[in-house]
Amino acid sequence: MNTSKNNQTLKNKIDILSDSFSSNPENIHFLKDLTNDSYTFNLVNSFIIFKSIENIFLIIYPNKNSSLIAINIIDNKIVNEIKNAVDGFNPILNHFLDKINKRDLIMSVSPFENEVKVWNFNNLECLINIQKINEFGRLYSACFFSDNENIFVITSNYSICDCEPIKVYDFDGKNINEINDSDNTTYFINTYYDNKLKKNFIVSGNKGYVTSYDYQENKVYHVYNDDNNFHYHSNIIIKDINGIINLIESCGDEYVRIWSFHSGELLNKIEVNNGLYGLCLWNNKYIFAGCKNGMIKIIDLNNGTIVKDLISHNRDVMTIKKIFHPQYGECLVSQGICHEQIKLWIIK
């Protein structure tokens, strides 16, 4: 047995946690719960799962005691707990690998308190505590943003009226920029860097449509709008599929829509017909969709059909992510609302 070759193969697979998986997800099945005390009310990003700078496979989630719990998913042991880390019981979480400073950054977003905290997970130091980001409404989404080797925090606003714009904060907690024409009711926000154009974009899931912004030019790039619906757009994935940059998004009208990111053209529209929340792109052919009543649906993107229903949760499934597990290989991780625990799914 060539141990060196096998170790290199494992390393290569571990290094592509967010890339396309090769296995057929139709063969996936529930294995076990990874947690026993998680609790959330979020639409998406209720937990984060990643390989740390120290090569530890971690899942971080909030519990009802306002703590952030970090578990090593290999041995299911608690690695760290940040007590009183969040305000409220439904924080949104994000992770950023800060390669320059060799640290894992953890973001916790408190929607009702309009507050963002950023932690250096390596020493549990709270680096930033940005409070009262919006005067009215809620902060349903925020994310990390890297530009010219600098790291920023980007925030959004959900409000029935008088929405505030997308704001950019530096690591001193100062509001250094606001995005023009971005005062929309927003459920989800993220960033995308186009390697060919060498440009940063911001994308937001709004009430009724999705919007992309050219960060350098500080202007709207495209509005992705279909049927003038007034539903929430709660999750967005951007991926190069067969040479076309696809924007894949979930909508409260129970459709998954696929757009050409750069042209704004609607490429496909897939009816899920069972509520719709979080998405997870398995590879260029398959995507998972979290739905109402504990359902996860596997969608074939090539023909726009639902090929399998996964049933193990009891309530609405909000967050779905994937990871290469050293023991089980390509895996899916999911969480439902309230007391639903975080579950691990593996390929048979």
C-alpha cells in the first residue's frame, strides 16, 4: 500500500471542501446527530463547518444559553465554548480563513439586536463588536469580505419600510463605505470574486428579487427579477458551471431559479413545491434544497427534476452544508428549526 500517495490524495480532497463532489448523492442516507443541544430560528447559516487553520474539522453552533459550541466532528468532542457570545437565540454564523494572520475568524450576527461580533477562534478573543448597525428593522445577514488583502464586514437591513443601505465596516468597527441603491429589504448577503474580471461583487437576496453590485464602481450590476413576486430570496450560490457563471437562488414561492450572473438571463426555474430555505450545491449536476416539514430534496439541475426526498428532520430544514469527512468521505450536514439537531448524512 502506497501510504504517501494515499495521504496526498486525502490532502487534495480535504483542500476542496467547497468544490464539486464526485459521488452520486442519490445514494446518501442519514447516519447520526452531531449535536444534542443546538437551537435556531434562522433561515440559513445557523451553523458553520470547516477545517481549521490547525487542520481540525469543526462544527460551530449556538445553544439556548447564548454560547457558541465548537465540536471536533471526528471524535464528537467539544473543543471550545464561547460563553455569552451572542445576544438572542438565533445568531447567524460565518467563517473566514485568515491566511495572512494564520487564524480562523468566526462571525456571529444577532438579527434583532443589529449587532455583529467577530472572534479570533484560535484564542477566543472578540476582535470586533459592532452595535446598532441599523436604526430600524433587523440584521438578517452579514458576511466577511476580502479586498486587497484587507478583511471587512458587510451588513444588510431587513425592514418593512425605510431600509438602510448595505454597509462596509473595517476591523476597527468603523463604517467606511455604503453601497449605492442598496436600501432594499434583505434576507441574505454574500460576496463573489470573479477571477477573470478581477472584480469583487456583492449579492443580496431581497424581498421579490436578487441584486448584484459592482463593488469597485459602487453601483448595481444586475437585478434578477422574475414574475415580480414579493417572496423572500433567502439563499444564493454562485458557481461556474460549464463556462457560465450561474447564480442559483431559493425563493419563498417554492422555486429554485438559476440565472446567468453576468447577463441577468433566467436560465432555469425549478418548482420544489414544498417551501424552500437553504441550498447546498453538491456538484454541477445536483443541488440539495431544505424545505418545510423536515424534508430535504435532491434536485437534478440538468433536467430540473426532484430525484429523491430525504426525511429525517421533523421540522423545516434551514441550513445545509457539505464537507469531506476523513472517515466517511463526501458528506452532507443539515439542521432544522428550533430543537432540531444538526445531522450527518453519508454516501452508502
